[in-house]
Amino acid sequence: MIGEISLREEKILKALINEYILTAKPVSSRAIAEKYRLGISSATIRNSMQDLEEKGLLKQPHPSAGRIPTDKAYRIYVDNLIKPEKLTLPEKEKIKKELFSDYTAIEDLLAQTSRILGRTSSLLGVTIAPH
């Protein structure tokens, strides 16, 4: 249990944020019940979503919509609900090999780092030089 929310609410919040990240659309209790199989009814999920909304973690864009996470919810998600994946030894070795090449300019190193980060995470990789 994270501070002010129960274990059930944690599971619902994590599922809702995962779904919202995938679809960028408000998420309904029914969608969570059907896709994430938490072992609870959509009515129970809906009640928990209302509790999460009262705690400032979810909001409802309009009365007939599902819910979307707030900034506070994303902070809980990043700090507590997602677990970083461990790299395999071959992945680590490949990254070391690619990073420890002979770079003549910091821009080349940053560009390569960004490419590796993007490829490894399957997300956008961004790097910036220190001041």
C-alpha cells in the first residue's frame, strides 16, 4: 500500500495509467475489468475510481467519460508502481561496446547515446550536454 491508497486502488491506478498511455483516451471501469482481469467487477472498479478521484489522482473530463490520471497519479506511477526492467548481460555488453567507441565530439557521443536509449527502451531517447 502506497501512503493514501489501498492495494486494490494501486492495481486499478496502474491499469488505468497503462491503458491511458496506450490509448490517450479516458479509461472506463469496464475497460479495466475486461482487459486487466483484476478479479473484481467493473462496479467495484468504478467505486475505487471514484475514491481515487476524491484523492486527486484521477479526473473525469465530462460526466459520461471514463477517467484520466492527474499529475499526482503519474508521480505515484513512476515512483512506486512501475518496476525498471533489468538488462541482460548481452544487452549490457552491447551498450558498452557501442558507447566506448572513439568519439571526437561530444555531439557524436550524445547522438549515439540517444540512439541506444531509444532502441533499448523502444521509446524516444533524448540526451543533452551539461552546461
